[in-house]
Amino acid sequence: MPSPDEILNAKILVVDDCADNIELMLEILREAGYTNVTATMLPEQVCALHRQHCYDLILLDLQMPELNGFQVMKGLKEIEQQGYLPVLALTAQPSFKIAALEAGARDFISKPFDLLEVHKRIHNMLEVRLLYKELAQYSRQQQELALHDPLTGLPNRRLLEDRIATTLQHAARHQRKAAVMYLDLDGFKAINDTHGHAYGDDILKQVAQRLVGCSRKEDTVARVGGDEFVIVLGEVGGLGDAQEPASKLIEVVAEPYQVNGLTLSLSTSIGIALYPEDAGSVEEIIHAADNALYEAKRSGKNRFCAAAALHQAQAHAQPLPAAGARHLTAQAAIGSAA
């Protein structure tokens, strides 16, 4: 429930074409302890003001020249997409009360004002409004948690599959290619077993940061398992456009990690699959990249392998040169004829 301070600090807008009525309502609100109150005599400004300030309560006079309260509420409905209008209608016409509720107002206050009624209706409506906002925020947070990995904050498999589907649709529409890189950390289990899961978790968070830092803003970096990550690349011209970032990722992941004063090291293996050459659907391209990853692991780790290499009868992943992943060639990624 909202606290008393939250209610008194709520954002309130008073709308009336009569200066005396505005001054009276402002005085009532000030005496009650409300601290964030503004007013306007121009109803045509209400929608723009609400877009800017997102008021918790709008005290709206219904009878105003040129633009009346019902017309203002119609405009507010376009802003409040979820249909909750924080409007408390002010009216001296008994027949307008039900009409105001039907138009979307949450409640009404009769003119001339009864102080007890004014205080109670304003307090009650603010309490409901703030509670509504808390629930909406909680719902957004729950949805965010359902789509993201709680440790790294990266998209999880559920969101990843949606991102891949969108990327493949875009590639098909524009006759472009897309790539999926499947990464698995080499030596991560040894770190967990030797130093404990807290160290492993720290490593995973650092790896996630490095992967995001090496990727384009339009790419998706996701965590799909314990030490497995997937990166989705859109607008790819060919396999070379995926091999270059894969080589860079191998270099970056291999840089030392500092955890609680210890310097730890690991590497990564990467499988690359290309759309539409290697797969035509979300499941197929993930599977193709996973198979390529397995080949990179089988061939010695700390390297990448493209799914295209697996389609060649005599293709194989070459080991890294002594200098490491910095000098990995395209031939090592796609294999070569024996």
C-alpha cells in the first residue's frame, strides 16, 4: 500500500476555467498537506501536461467553454493506453455525475464543495491510483524477470528465440543473411569446482559484459545455460561477417579475470550457423550452431567452427596457432580439404 508521504507527494493537476475555484481548491490541497500541486485554466493544455508529467490525479471541471471536461477525458484516453484515467470530475450538475463516470472518470466531487467529501475522495482516489501504479510496475518487473537471466541480466532462451525469429523474418524480407553464434566457456567447470560457485557467478557476469561490449547494439546477446551464451547477428553479408566478430570474442573472453584478488583464466569455443544456408527456422539454426560448437570443442577448444564446415565431407576445425586466437584464419573456421 502507498505510504502517507507518497500520497501527499503525488502529482496533482487542478483544471477549472474559474480562477476563484482554482484558488479555493489549491488552498484546500495545501492545508491537507499535498506538496506537488499545479493548476491550469486552459483545458486544451491538459493532455500535453499529462504526457509530460503523468499526473496521479487530475481534478477536472466538467463545464468549461470551448473544450469541456468530457472532451478533455476523450483526449486523455489516448494517453492512458491501459484505460485508467486518473480523473476526479468536478461538477455542480447532478446529471453530469453518472455521465462523467461513463466517460472514464474514476469519481466525482459535487459543487459547492463539502470539505470532508473533498478530502476523503481525493485521498481514496490517490491511494487507488498509486496502488495501481505499483501493481503495474510489479507486473513489468515480473515480465522482465521472465524474459531475462537473473544473474547477468541478459535475455534468456525464451526471449532469445523471439529475437531470432524476428531477425530471420527481417533477413528473409530484405533478402539478407543472419548468423547465430553459440558459445561455451572452456575451463569454467574447473573454476567452479576449485573456487566455488560465487567465483563462477562473478566470471559469468564479467563474460556477459565483455560479450555485450564486443557486440553491436542491434545484436542480441543471451545466456541460455550455465556457461552457454548465444549471440544473434542481423544484416550479415556472409560467413566472413560472423567469423571476424567470433575471432574477436575468443580474444576478449581469453583475457584474465580478476575475482577477489585472484587472477583467473578461461577460453571459449564458438559454433556459427548462417541463415538461410545452414538453417531456415529458429530451432534449426540454434541446432546447427550447437553442432558447430560441438565440433569446435571436439577439435581442441578455444576456437570457432562454422556449420558450413560440417557439411564438407573432409572438412575439419584446425587448432589455433601458438599465438592464440588473434591469428585464427577463415580456413580454420570452415575447414579445408585434406
